Amino acid sequence: MFRLDAFVVTIDCELGLHQLEKHIEARKQAAVADVLMLTKTDLATPKQVTNLKEKLITINASATQHKISHGKIDPDFIIDVGLFDPSGKHAEPQRWLRAPLKPTSMLKNQHDEITSFTITLPSPINWRDLKPVILKLCQKHGEGLLRLKGIIHAEDQPAPLAIHAVHFTPYPPTLLTGWDEDEPISRVVLIGKDLDEAAIRKMLTQF
């Protein structure tokens, strides 16, 4: 009866930078967001807004950002922006995946680093081989794994798969029937705190 469409996070343009610097929970919320809504733009200075937008890019370059004044925003920016088209006719995984172009991080101190990075998987690949690796990854790195999402082009599946995991829990994949890419590249986006990128990259490219 319900499905998760996207993570939408609001952030105060007047106090946002201070909150991000002081609170790890604020950085976690910004890091996992699909959509970042910048509030109080009518009260903040242009410099405050610009500095916040730049800082948010270092935390989560793949999230869309929208400035809000007096609580007004186009509903299309925050509703039906996830994996599935609202009509149910087709999926839009590239929009949902929003893979960062390069690794990003925000370093508060060496114990509070939240990073996001994308791993391209080798081809060909089979889901029966990858599935236990994803489970092992979650078991080993789950404490710091804020979010994992990916698109998998598996030879043993009739269509691409959308995969998703949070902390220690990988969720059932979604078969993207009727959708394909010109270049079928399997990739996984990971967002987390103190993740061992080298170890994770080795796990996912061992095939």
C-alpha cells in the first residue's frame, strides 16, 4: 500500500552551516538525501545561501537542491522523484541513482567523516554471485553504511535490477522490466561514515 519514493531533507540557510559542523546527525541526514530543500532563503544573506549550497555539495553531490522562500516550492521537485514514474508505467533509475561524478566527503574529524562514492562493477556479472557479496558487505560495514543503492545488469536476470540497502539490511531488489540502457553498466553508490572504500571496492569487483 506504500512505497518509499525518496528522502527529502530540509536545511535552514541561516543556521545550516553551524548545524552541519556541530552535529553528526545533521551531516548524516544531508548525506542520504535525494532532495535537499534550503529554507529561510528570504532571511539568510546571499553569502550564507551560497556557502551552504557549496558545503552540501561536498557532503552529497548527487542530491538535488532547491531554494525555498516563505515555504513555497514546486511540488514536482519533491513528489514522485524516486525510482518509479507516478503513473507506474516505467522506472527512471538514472534519476533515482544520481551517482556522484567523483568521490565526495565532508571531514569534521577523523572519526566523523561521511563519504559517498560510486563503484562500477565488472561485466559480465550474475545476481546469484553478487547477492551474497552485498549481504556480506552489509554485515561487515553496516554500522557505518548509511545508504547503498545501485543498478545491476545481471546475465541471469530478465531485466536490470535496482538494489537498495541501509546499514545491516539489504532489501529485495526491484526488477526494472521494460527499461534498459544503451550502455549496460552495473554501478553501486555508497554513502556512509568511516567506510573503508578500498575494502568495499575490492569486495564488489572481485568477480
